[in-house]
Amino acid sequence: MIRKSVITTILTLASFIAMAQDKPNSNAKADSVIKQVPTEIIGHTQYNYAINGKKQTSEDVKARLYAYAPSKAELLKSSRQTSLYGLSVIGFGISGVGATLQYIDGSGPHHNLNGAYVLTGAATAFVISSIFHGLSAKHHSHKALALYNQQYQ
């Protein structure tokens, strides 16, 4: 009988091979610099992308960045950091709820709050992790844009 680990390994490798076949939009043309244009919307600044003065969607910009190898590597790093950011936020939420429940449960006559303290420490670690991964994702996405624009300077 085939072990579960062998089946898991085969399925994991198959998913990586299938993912390697995915190609971004090849219609992207590298013709000019991508600029971020700030737009004020009711007291909030939003950044849009423009190429040759024409507004572009984020999908068009991603296609152009994926078509250029150095910026593609940075976008992949940004994507990974964004995923880790999401996992850290989920971990913070779960450990925060767990710490609250442990505090409520342990505040009885014996006052055993060790579980609450451990989960509070985990929640703190997840907050620090989410800040780090969020800032790192932003850094890599800005670096991808800078690398793309560098070829035109």
C-alpha cells in the first residue's frame, strides 16, 4: 500500500509543475515608464498607474512587470510576503481569541493564567510578524516597479 507521504509528495510536485505552466499575459509591451499618480478621494490618497499619460489597470501593470524578468522576481517575492502577512494576521486573530478565552476561563478561584500568557505572547509575535511581512511586501512591489522603470532611464 502506498504511504500517505508518497501520495502527498506526488500531488505537491504535480501542482508545482502545473503552476510552472501558467504564463502571464504575453501581449504586454514594454514601451515606457510606469508612473504612480496620486488621486485624492474624500481625504484619502489613492495611487493609480499611468503609462504615457494614460490610466492603466493594476492587471495591465502586473502583466508588464511579469514580462520583465527582474521585476517578475520581485513581484513573486512580494506575493509570498503578502501570503505570509495574511497568515500572520490570521494567527494573531486566533491566538488573540484563544488568549481571551483562556483569561476568562482561568480567572476562577485558582487563577491559572499560564495559557493566557502564552497565547498573548504568540499574538504579540504574530503582530510583529504581520508588520514585518506587510512592509516587506510593499518594499518588493515598489522595487519591482523601480526595476521595470530602470530599463528606460
